[in-house]
Amino acid sequence: MVIAARNCLASVASVVLILLLSSTCQAQLSSTFYAKTCPNALSTIRTNIRTAIARERRMAASLIRLHFHDCFVQGCDASVLLDDSATVTSEKSVIQNANSARGFDVIEQAKSAVENICPGVVSCADILAVAAKEASEYVGGPTWTVKLGRRDSTNGSPSLANRDLPRFTDSLDSLISLFGTKGLSARDMVALSGSHTIGQAQCVTFRDRIYSNGSAIDAGFASTRRRNCPATFPNGNGNLAPLDLVTPNSFDNNYFKNLLQKKGLLESDQVLFSGGSTDSIVSEYSKNPSLFKSDFATAMIKMGDIEPLTGSSGIIRKVCSRVN
């Protein structure tokens, strides 16, 4: 009986220890993470982000995209912000980021402002997450409560970036599969794609589509887009065009209305409404802007939860572009 009791107590102790270790490893993000350590962090970030978008409206789309490109590679750890160095190989040079990912200077400015009031406390990963929310809100999109407590990585991964970031030529099945590996559903994927209701794309990303002369694109729309995108590669590769011609600077549901009319600028846009499994979601969002915005906010929160570094993992970078 004594031996049995001792064994039982030992088993209970083991379970408790495992639970304690598990809770330590799975540190939770919290919206009040900086309430005591840096109470003015969020307002400081907000001021910097809103100032940057007021100066250049397009920056809103760029900051949302930057957060997305961070979370899809190694989780939300600010790895996308790192420059090349002796110990780091940057993700900025992969095809999905090169000459298109932007807003790095805006995040650095916000980081500098926060460092001035709370040195070594607020991570670059959290600043990115807050910046995306502020960007959405500023241009009429939804807002949400950002969970905080992420820490920054000490390395980048171009190989993972090349593998895990979507491409403008991806098929619907590829997109669904890619988002699924990150714990995001097809509905999440369609909602997040709706961020293309703002921002611009380079000619090189949509040239093949507008010169295809196929039935998958509205002829008048294609003709309009050809005016600033020459057919001959690489002429005009970097020329920009709004993803949504109607309201390019407002976060609304016109993106989905465009898809119904075969006016998606990128192949990866139009595949969302092309006789496939996501057609019904696109139709829903085209009719119900409130549902779209609600689902977008939910998807952004889920995306922000992808494999964050917490607790004693990672570091708090002093400058976002390099390791301390």
C-alpha cells in the first residue's frame, strides 16, 4: 500500500511537472503584455504608423503585406525585416519580396520611437502586428485587438520564404494547401486575399494575364491595364497599377465584386472565383462587406498566432534590421 501510494504521488508529481513545463513553453500572447513595462507603446506605434500612411496612402497595403510575409516564414518573428550580415541571410531578396516588399523604414521609425521611451522592451514582431492593424483601420478597414508578447528571431530563412510565401501564379489548390499548412482555412485565405482591395501591383506580376486574350479576364479590363504595362518583357516591369481600379485607397469589398466580373488583376486573385470551391465565399463577401471585414479581422488574429517566439525564445532587437 505504501509503495502504491508513493508511486501514485510520483505519477501526480510527474503530471504536474509536465503541465508546468508545457505552460512555460506555450507562453500565451496577451493584449495587455506591455501594460506595465511600456504603457505608451501602442499609442507611440499608432502615431508613427498613421503619420506614415497620411504621407503615402499606399503604405497601408504595404504594412499589411509585410506582416503577412513575416508570419508565413518561421512564424511572426520579424525575420522579414533582417538585412544581410555576416550571420544572417536576408529574406528580402526572394522573388516574393524583392523590389516589392516595403515599409521597412516605417517600422524602423516606429521601433526607434518606442526604444526612446522603453529601451529593449517591445519587439519588432509586435510592432509589425500593431502596424498592420493600424493600417487597416486608417483606410477604413476593420480593427481588432492585437495580442502581444512576440519576440524577434536572430535569423532569416530565404529557403522557407521561397517555399512558403504565395506567388501571383499560384493555383487555387496550391493556395488552399499553403494556407492550410499555417493553420488557416480556405475562408481565412479568401478573407486575407481581400486586402488586395488596396495597394498596387507591378506590371511583371500581371502581364501574362492581361495579354492572354482568354475568357478568364474581362476584355475591357485587360485593355485598360495594357496602357501602362507593355507586352514586351522586361519593358515596364516595375510600372504600378492599383489592384482595385474603383476604390484603390479604401478598404472595402470591391475586390470581390471585381472577381465576379473577371477583373481580378493577378492570376492568384481570379482563381478565387473561377468555378472552384471558394466561389461561394467570394459571392458572400461581394454582397456583405460587414461579413468580409469581420472575417478579415478574425483571420488576421489567427495569422498573428502563427508560431510566435515567446518567453525566453528569441530576442528583443534594438534595431529591426539587424541582430543585437
